[in-house]
Amino acid sequence: MAFNSLWEEYMQIPVITRVYTTASLLTTLAVHLDIVSPSQLHFNPYLIIRHLQIWRILTTFLFFGKLGFQFIFNIIFTYRYCRMLEESSFYGQTADFFFMFVFGGSIMIIIAIFANFPFLGQGFTMMVTYIWSRKNSYYRMNIFGLLHIQAIFLPWILLLFSFLLGNSILVDLMGIGIGHLYYYLEDVFPNQAEGYQILRTPYFICINVTEGLVIL
């Protein structure tokens, strides 16, 4: 009965959030159990092109570091703000939410080619958190029971914590920058006097995501 209850609760998690966080947890567990090593997961354009190790395009977003406080910190915020976005701003718009992932992830991959960022999960978390914070900018929240802030300041608080944990703030700043670009193109520019909708979810994504929901 307990297992059934846990399974039902798990299946109530929105599908994109569920798949992404589960894949991240399984990837980290595989590294912890020495099934794979981080060197087999990081983004490497040479290995992707010359040796067709295509999986690295995805696994660079799935590994947040070995089990420990840093991993827990990242996975909690990834799960929390992915789920909140998918259940609110993107409710009933699963294909659009997935397209946000594709849009942000694609730009990160392009930047990583030139900036030599091996892992992008941390930047991806910052992107999702930033987009949520802008869509809910006046929401009042409590950080670790210590700080009461408006949501719009959340990414910068996380940037500070990330710095204190010894992470590269360049990856975090990249995530914030891409998050702002998405927010501007999706929510700001279309509402201006001469603005229009630049970002449109491609039809093939709408069809494939809809078909995938039947399986997931």
C-alpha cells in the first residue's frame, strides 16, 4: 500500500518535471555506483562529432555533481521551480514547456562549445528559476527560514549561495542570461506596441510531445 501511494504521488508530478528530475537522479546514482564516470557524461564537441557520442548533449544537463550537499541543493531547486512553472504558467501547455527546455538548452550548448563548460545542469537550474521568478516577480517567499524576499530576487540569492559553494558563477550567469532572453521574447516583447510573438513551439514538437504523454 505504501509503495502504491508513493507511486501515485510520483505519477502526479507533471510529466516534463518528472522525467527530467528522475533522469538527473538516476544519472547521479549511476556515477555514485561507479556504473559510469563523469568523464563519460560531460559535454565534449570533439567526442560528439568524431566519435558520435551523441548522449553527451543530454547528459551534460543531467549530472549535478556527486552525491552531497551541492547535488541536493541543485536537485531540490530544479524540481521545485520546474514543477511550479509546469503547474502554473505552463499548465496545459506541456509542448510549450518542453520547447522552453529545447530553446534554453540549445543556446547553452552553443555557448559551451566556445566557453568550455563541461556540465550545464547548474546553468539550466538557474534558467528555470529565473523564468519562474520573473513570471511571479511579486510573490513573497522565505529562503531557508532566514530571508523574506520577493521572488524576482531569488536567482541572485541563489547565485550568491552557488558562489559560496565554490561553483562557477559564469555557468550561473549564463543560465540567468538565457532565462532573461526567453522571458523577454515570450512575455515582454510580444506585449509592446510593435511587438509580436517570436517564439512559437514547432508543430513537430507539439505532435511528438502529445504522443509521448500517452506513454509517460
